[in-house]
Amino acid sequence: MWQRIVFMLFVLVSAGVVAYAIMVPHVVQPAAFNHYKHVHDLNMPCVACHNGALTEVHATLPHTRICMNCHGQSTKAVFRTIQGFFKKDGEVPWVRVTHLPDYVYFSHRRHTELGQLRCQQCHGPMERQTSALTAPLLPMSMARCIACHRKMHAATDCDACHR
């Protein structure tokens, strides 16, 4: 009997993963980016590029001038795209992959600084990604938020997040 339950749970979870992969829109990013190399090889924290994550409501997408600190003078072909964007417009037009509805209030500062959450708790294992993201690694859902709020003993009343 328990084997049937385990099998059914496996089927349901697998179906959910497949449905998520199909339903989440994928975007095309304008340049290559390797989170793994920056986090593991160069020991850079998320906030080195997403500098609003500890102090602002929005974590912000990386500013190209941050990339140019290391890659501005490189002659490697992989960096020509970001160098070109920097010379032309000043910014790489990264496409945001994480979206919340307009009526949801979410402050990165409140979660990272005050709540002491790591980026991976909401965004998934970004540090393992070797290419620019085309979709979120984890779904941003009310169910996930409520489960975390309960675990962390944070507010779960509607007005805490819905405005």
C-alpha cells in the first residue's frame, strides 16, 4: 500500500515539474552569463552584481559598468557583446525572469537583511547556473511564500504582502 502512495506522489510531483516547465515563459537573454564562474571561481556574492538586494525593495539587474570593471579591457570574444552594449547604450538589456503581480509588495531588504534569508531560498541554486537564465529556477507562488512565512514565524495576514 505505501508503495502505491509513494508512486502516486512521484507521479504528481513529476507532473507538477513538467507543467511548470511548460507553462513558465522562457526569454532570450541578450548576452551570456555564467553565475557558477562568478560565484565559485571568483567568490563573488550575489550583491556584487545585484547591489540592491540588501538595501532596496528591488535587487536590481546588474549594471554593465560593474561588468566593465573586470571585462572592459578583455579581448576575449565572449565579452564583446557586453562591451558593445556598454559602448552603445551603457547597459545590457537583461530580461527579468522573476515577476510578481502588481498587488504583491515584496522588499528584498526586508527578506535579506531583516529576515536573514539567502537568495537561494527564493531564487533556487543560482550559483550552479552556467548560462544566463531564461526562466525562474523556482516558481514564485503564494503557496511557497506562505510556507516560508510559517516556517520563519513571519506575518501571514493578507495585508503583510498584498497592497
